[in-house]
Amino acid sequence: MADIYCIDTSSLIAAWYERYKPNRFPKLWEQFEVLVIMGRLVSTSLVLNECKVRSPELHSWLVEREAMFLQPDAEVQARAAYIINTYKGLVKQGKEKFAADPFVIATAEVYGYRVVSEEDGPANLGKIPGVCNKLQVPCFKLAEMFDAEDWTLG
């Protein structure tokens, strides 16, 4: 069975603006599109909300693929609440921009998906990789996803 990836805002922003700009890597964005169509690249609707605030251009691209953004169901909400209450550094009070993180992790954990995040810190319980590591939820960066998918970017 093929992996399903639950992507974090950090990976989307890094890809769009920092590493793989659509005008320079159009084939990569086509490959993302294929994963979306196949239902293998998903996220939580909270990530779409974060992207709206942080990146109007990326948000426009994502809105056209709105089906990839899952509304948190009761099970995901309960798991996200546990994550928020257990790993208090993950969502800092007054920092709404981090609100999606526990839902990304909870979505991946509940459904057996792999988290994709550009955050560092597999030992830091205030970051996605640290919480994923603690909960034994697979988490890796974009480049590792490309390797897993055997994508060529040139």
C-alpha cells in the first residue's frame, strides 16, 4: 500500500517560496498534484487557514485543491486535544500560527499517515518532529518524501 502524507504548513511554505518555486520546478508541482488527485497528499483544514494568512499565492494554489484538506473529525479533535495538553510547547499561547501543528500530528496518527514537516528538532517536544517521535508517528522532510516517491527533480 502506498504511503499517504499529511503535510504541514512549514513544508508547503518552504517548497513554494524557498526551495522549489513553481516557476522553477513546474514538474514537481505536477507531481504534488498527482498525489493530491490520488488522495495521497492531505492535510488538515487548519493548514489551509494558516497558508491564507502567510501566503496569498500559495493559498490560491491550494484552494484549487481544497479536497486535500480534511476537516478534523471527533477522533482527530480528541487526539489533538490530548497532544495540546500533553505537549504544551507545541502551541504557545497567543501564537495562533502554530494552531495547525497538533492537528497535523493527530490526523497522521489517527489515520496512519506520514507527517511531512520542515521543522527541526526530533528531540524537541515543542516541534512537530519531536512530538511525532514521542508518539511514534513517522515524520520526515520534503526531500525524504521525494526519495520515498522516487521522484527526480531535474
